[in-house]
Amino acid sequence: SGETVLIASIKMAFRLFEAKMQARDKEKALQDREQKYHGMIQNLMEGFYTVTLDGKLLEYNTEFTRMLKLDPQKDHRGIMIPDFWQHPKEREVYLADIKKKGFTKNYEVKAQKSDGEPIDIIVNSRIITDEQGNAGSIEGLILDITERKRAEEALRISEDRLSKIMLAANDGMWDWDLKSNRVYFDPRYYRMAEYEVDEFPHRLEEFQKR
């Protein structure tokens, strides 16, 4: 009857409206998640990036531009990341490694800023695959460790200089850890005291006996 057709039409229209509303809600939820994700990426303390396998920049955050001294007012998508390696050939080794394992962890890279200033960075990255499981891009985080490397090198030079001075002076050296009460005696100290190296324990009381 006409009434049955009308009711069926109303039900159909309601279902279509309901489906449309659900699709809109899902789209809005997806947009909200993307905005939240984008906000989190931009506020990271590390430099975030996504690149193609050949190194073309697809996405990045504020810290990435600061670290590489890029103009924050410009769009840098499309620039080639290998240009920021001090030795671009080394990226081929990195690429082979990440293709083999699917990720890299604390991978040290000799990089350079846009003005050529050298920096040391650590890279943590992973391969992003497509629906067929093929490698499509690389996503990662970079951390500037230049100051740490400089401090390590300064310490190494200082220790090397001290070692050379001690050798030249031909003096024995000892060091006392007050917390553990452990005393370190270097080999020259043992020999000067006419003992074999490590003949007596590295303890304060052993030092006091002699």
C-alpha cells in the first residue's frame, strides 16, 4: 500500500541520514586525532622528520628546522637530506642498515647545518611500509649531541695529557673514592713500592699498612 511505501521510504532516509552523520563523526574524530598528533610532533624536544628513501624531506617539526638552522618561515618540504650529511656516501651505509633491520637506534651521524657548520647527531628511525609491505619512507627523530662529543673529546685530551705528564715524571698515582673507601693504585705505584701490579687489594687499609 502507499502507507507501507511511505514508511519504508522514511526508514531508508533515516538510515541514510544516520550513516551520513556517522561518517561525518568519524571524519571529525580522524581530523581531531591528526591535529593532536601534529601538535605533539611540533612540541617534541627532538627533531622529527619523514623522508623518502632517496632522502627527500616530506614532513618535519620546529626543532628539526632549528637544529639544522633552516629558515622557520619557509616550507622546506622537498629538500634533499643527504645534503646535510658531512659525508653523503655514509648515508648509503645507513640506508642499507635500516633496510635490513627496519629501524636504527642511536645511530651516530656526522651532519652539518644549512650554513655548513658541522654537528654530531643521533638518529632513531624506522621504515614506513605501504599496504603491500614495501618500504615507502623513513620516519625518525634526531638529537644534537655536539656538545657532549666535544666534552668527551676534551676529557680524552685532558686524560691523555695527564698520563703523559705522569709518565714523564715517573711518579706513581693513587686515587681514593671516599664513598666506597676504595683506592686505585696505578701500575707505577706498585712498582715504586716494590710490589707486583695488583699484589695487594685496592683498599684504604692496604694503603695505610705501607
